[in-house]
Amino acid sequence: MGDHIGVGTANGSIGGWLALPEGQPRGGLVVIQEIFGVNAHIRSVADLFASHGYAALAPALFDPVEADVELDYTPAGIARGRELVTAIGFDRALDGVGAAADVLQDVVKTASDSDHPRIAVVGYCWGGSLAFLAATRLALPAISYYGARTVPFVDERAQAALLFHFGERDASIPPADIAKIRAAQPQAEICIWPAGHGFNCDQRADYDAESAKRALAVTLEFLERELD
């Protein structure tokens, strides 16, 4: 369903996986990667959202540091992903998210003849924290799945709607962190599922099919509310 494209950013061109729905898009969705790059899982996530009617683009945010990163869910993959997260930083990564949103504006506008196409973001793991920053700094409606790096930014003012998904057994996001997010962002919708970190990814040990299914239903309701 999807294909590789180039995305122009302030830091040069990066890659991306663009998945388009059949017929007119209901809106655009930036799919923000985990620390493992735009791998098969993230491409499948973009394809899934396209099957629900959204033009979905997953930008390869590590490309300014290392091109075409696709890491496995192994200790070595985790270690390398963390190195790349440090090397790219939040600001350059967010530039890539904004550039992807601009691409989707053109894609959705061309397909729908709308002067004001609506764009949102959804992010996973590291991407979940970037999704939060997209709401505070880019004014994009955002869905954050288990973003463990959100708390240092939690007092930033959201300029768009927010939805958070957490796993109650996620050791990297303790209840105290969720409480801080809830207190700082009282307008946000927060869902806590009976699962661990990475519960949406079927390549992880903590994958939980039922929690992933229920979280997707809430996510699609959010997108329908914010974009349609």
C-alpha cells in the first residue's frame, strides 16, 4: 500500500514511507517512529492507518545522522537506537515531523480540494514524546503511545488536542510520571491499558493484541473527531 518518498527538511532531504488510502483521504497522519527507525513495523502501522482512510507518512527521522536505519528489537538494536536518539536530538527530529506534516498538507489538499486539510500525528516510544511536542510546538493534534521521554517537557502548553496511551505494566513510565502528565495536561485524554511498554508492536515481547486493538479504536475515534 505504501512507498518510499523523499521529504525536504531544514536539515536536508530525508526518506519517508507514504501510505495512501483508496479514494479521498479523510486527513493526513504523520506516523512517528520508535528508536528502531522506519522499520517493517512502522511501515505496517502507516499502512494500517491508510486502510482506515488516512494519508499516512512515516518520516525517517534518523536520516540526517544515519540513512535508512532499520533496527531489530534486540539489546543491540536498543543500544544503537538510543545512540541515534541522542545524536539527532528532539529539535532536529521535530523539524522532520513538521516537514512530513507539510508534505501531507499538499497530498491531502490535492486529493480533497480542501483549502484547510487537517493533519495529526501519532508516535510510538520515542516517537510518542515527539508527538507530544508536535502538539505543544507545531499545534498538531497528537496521539502519544508510551512516550517515556515526555515528563521533562510536560509543562509546555498544548496547542492542539492530546491523547495518551500507556501500559500499566510499563516499567519505563511509572505511575508517578503518568500522574505528572495528567496534572500538567488536564485537558488531555489518557488511557491506561493492562500491558507493558511497546504493547502495540507485534515484534516486541510486550505485544498485547487486545490492548493494541482497543487503543486503536480510541485512536480512530480521536482522529475522526479532530480531522473529519
